[in-house]
Amino acid sequence: MTGADDATPPAESATESESSAVYRRLRRLFGDPSLRSKDGRRRAARSIDGTAPFENGRDPAGLGDVIDAVTRSLGWSSPLARGELLVAWPELVGTDTAAHSEPVGIEEGVLLVQCDSTAWATQLRLMRAEILTTILRRFPDAEVTSVRFIGPGAPSWKRGPRSVPGRGPRDTYG
């Protein structure tokens, strides 16, 4: 069959077909198929790491660069950045503010900060945008999306090591 039946519509020929788009996407994700074989990997490694002096891969690297490359390849950059953020809290907010607040942890992108009083928690809530901007600028790998300031807990009305639920000082009905 030849003729008009085999021809593709003009609009479809101008754009890439779905099958070729899927192929190109998979090739981007999984790389060149020739590099998946043992010989292909060996050729690629040989071309990157030369054995002769002054070839690629022969220059000495600093210890910091090597450690950064290892942490990135193993996926440790985010947990390390979070730890650095918690340690550097006094530098981020200042020593006076850090004396009255302490970062507790990071859960699902939210930095939790425990404050000494509700007044400090309110003051830090007003400074939230500035603090978050500083965190994002200095620690982008920490993946912090927001900051939550927690005041002190409410006093406990329990008396003694053993307490029984029931009528308490706030129960005025009856």
C-alpha cells in the first residue's frame, strides 16, 4: 500500500513522535547503551582516567574536593548540611537570640526551634523570613522549606509520680 494511507499528517511530522520521545527520555535517564557492557565501561573509564602524565584525571585533588565528591556520590550531602545547620545556629541568628532558642531538629523540611519563652517564640516568628533566607543562602543542601518556633510547654497539673485521670483543678462542672 502506497500513497495517502502511508503518509503521516503534516502536524505530526513536524513534531517528534511519541515513541522517539520516550526513547530519547530513556536514553537520557539510563545513558548510552554502549556504555552498559563491560567493554564499554572499560573504554569510558580509560578515556576519563589517563595513565600518562598530564592527561585527564592525573592532577592531584585536595582532600576537601575528594570528600565533597564522595558525599555527593553517596547521597550524604543533605544530612551533613542539616547537621552543619544545627551546629551553626548561633552564627545564623546571633549569640543573644541563640541563648534563648535552640534548634531541635528538621522533620520533612521544617526546622523546629525550641524557645525559652512565648515572647521569644513570637519575636522569632516575626523574623522568620529573614532567618529562612539566611538558612537557604548558607545551607541550600539542607532542604529546609520553613521554620517553626515552639514556645515552652504548658504546666502539668499532675501531682506526684502516680496520677489518676478524673476531676482536676479545671473541672468546675458539678
